Amino acid sequence: MTAETTPANAVLTIDLAAVVANWRLLQRLVAPAACAAVVKADAYGLGVAPVARALHRAGCRTFFVACLAEAVALRPHVADSAIYVLAGVPPGCEDAFVRHQLRPVLNSLIDIAAWRGFANRTASAPPVAIHFDTGMSRLGLPPDEAARVRDEPDRLDGVAVACVMSHLACADQPDHPLNARQQAAFAGLRQRWPGVQMSLAASSGIFLGPAWHGDLCRPGLALYGGAPVPGRTNPMTQVVDLRARILQVREIDPGWSVGYGATHHARRRATIATAGVGYGDGYLRSLSNRGHGYIGDIRVPLVGRVSMDLITFDASAVPAALLAPGTEVELIGPHIGIDAVAADAGTIAYEILTSLGGRYRRVYRGGVDGPSERDAATGADADGLEANGGR
Ligand SMILES: *Cc1c(COP(=O)(O)O)cnc(C)c1O
């Protein structure tokens, strides 16, 4: 059996056409600004190669990743595109940025000084982004360092600045006062950097309005179907679908318990359906006694603890004729979006996506060569798009 034909306990389907539709929607929203794509953390767990290739074919030409290793892995899939590395240059790794034509994000005076020395020794040093901290206190030049760059411009001699960026701390809370403060600081930067591409907004920031758009937006989560504005109707198309197979079905009597720690007791006779997914697949243990699935259109509460490889549902509401080993249970899909799973788990959709595990059978659909699974798996432009762990 090959990886593609080995039966898996669960199938994770990733809709590349939906990723592209989301990117196009955001691009229309932010025009005339450009829309980049943030594909760090393996494109939020969805597979950086197929995701970036689909976006590149759709016209995306600027990509952001967190670290150098991600950028090197991304480069062959998006020739001729700008790739920014948010964490900047690891010590002594400048040459890799030249070799792969990667753009470091410089986050401090120390970063700038090191790159300036390198750029002045190196003919083909790529351009950079400079990140100013306007309220996140995480990465980027804090205000005192920003003032020194302003007052001592020779610090940038020989450094080609292609982009000036900042990052919003509270963009998912539209009424938060920090949004306006960061926007004002960004507007100040904009005046000081005429002709340089300015970038502020990630997914949520795009929905704050045009004053936050600058010249280049940097969405991640919204591309992958996450709600950019919590509590409002999600305008994005769902990308992820996760279905598990029921392995076994049993009836339990009142008083019987389910799972480790006996944390759930049946109050009446109940039907328990066990599926082969667990926290070893990134199905978070915090979903114990809180998650839910769907069998057909019927909601089935997750009962008992999530264990490493198994979860248990109270399927008493499902007609017996529809319930047997092999029956499919929807864990993420049309009835349960990633934000709903996140709410059940007490976390955010980002963590649901980046936790998606390596044991699922992964199927990519909606690649440009055709909408079917077969095309995604075997298409000429789809190098190994379907494989367990083939991401
Ligand atoms: C992760 C990240 C993004 C993307 O954020 P989303 O909320 O997923 O859109 C943009 N910019 C920076 C600096 C980031 O770290």
C-alpha cells in the first residue's frame, strides 16, 4: 500500500480554491494597496508548498514567513516573488539571504548595523523591511531607536529599504483605542519614508478600514478561513474540512462512565461512538467534554476526555441505521468552522490550524489544474500534493 491508499482514521481536506478566493477578496478590499500572504508555520499548518503555489498562480507576489528555514523552503515555490523573513537574520546567516534572495525584516538598531556592514561588503544584498514597534512591544524598533534612525540617517547608508512595517496589537477589537494610536504612529512613519512601501495590517487590521491599509497588507488567518473580526459574520470562505471514521459503536447503561478519569457518566442509556482522532493529531485535549461533531446533520457532543488517539461522542440522537463502524463524523466542516472548534477548546482558530497533526490523510482540492482530488494528487503542477506528511 502506498501512503495515498493506506486507510487513515481521518481525512483533512484543504481547499486551495478557497484560499485563493479569500486572497482575491482581501486584495479587492485593500486595493489600491497590494495584498501579500503570510505563510509562516507551514501556512498555518495547511502545507506551505501547495498553499503558496496556489497563491502565486493567483498573482500574489509578496510572502511573509517567520524564520529563515521557512523562507528557504518556500523559495522554490514562488520564484520572482518577494519573501520577507519576520525574525530577521540569524547571526552569521547573511549569505543565505543573498543566495535565496530573501528580504530580512530588521527589528532593531543592532540588526540595522549588522546588515549595513554586510550590505556594504556585498554587491547583491537584497532589500530589507524595517519594522517599527508602535505598541506591540515584541519585535521592531522601539520609539527611542526609531528616533535615532531618524536623526542619524547614515545608519542606513547602503541599506535598500523596500518596506517599512509595523504590527497591530488589538486589531481584532475594532473599538480598542490602541488601533487609532498605532495608526497615527504609522501615518507619522509614512511621512518620513516617502516612496517606500508601507505595511501595517494583518487579517483583522484590513477590516479596520483604509486608514490602516498602507501600501501592503499582510493577512494570514483570513486566507485560511478564520474570522477576521470575532463576533461578526465571517466573510471568508472555509478552507479546512476534517472528517474522522467511527471505529466502534456501543450502548452503555445509565451510570457507566466514558474515557480516562471517568469524567462523563451516562444519565440514561446512551450510544457511544468512538473515532480515531486524538490530541496526538492536534485535536486539543481541552475539547474534552466540550467539543462536538456532526454525523450527517445531527450534532453529537464529545463526551469524556480526548485521549491521544481516540475521542468519544454521545451519538444517542443518531438513528441506528446511520451509525456503524466506518460512519463519518465531521470534526471541522460546514457545520463547525475553525472558530467554533476554537471556541469549544477555549482557544483561537490560529491554534486549531497550526495544531493539525501529521496522521491525517491530507487531500488538496481546487488546485489550478482541476477541482478534483485526483488532479490535486497527480496533476503535473502538483508535486506530491496528497500524501501523509508530504507537506
Ligand atoms: C503572523 C503575522 C501576520 C499575519 O497575521 P494574521 O492575524 O494571521 O493575519 C502579519 N504580520 C506579522 C508581523 C505577523 O507576525
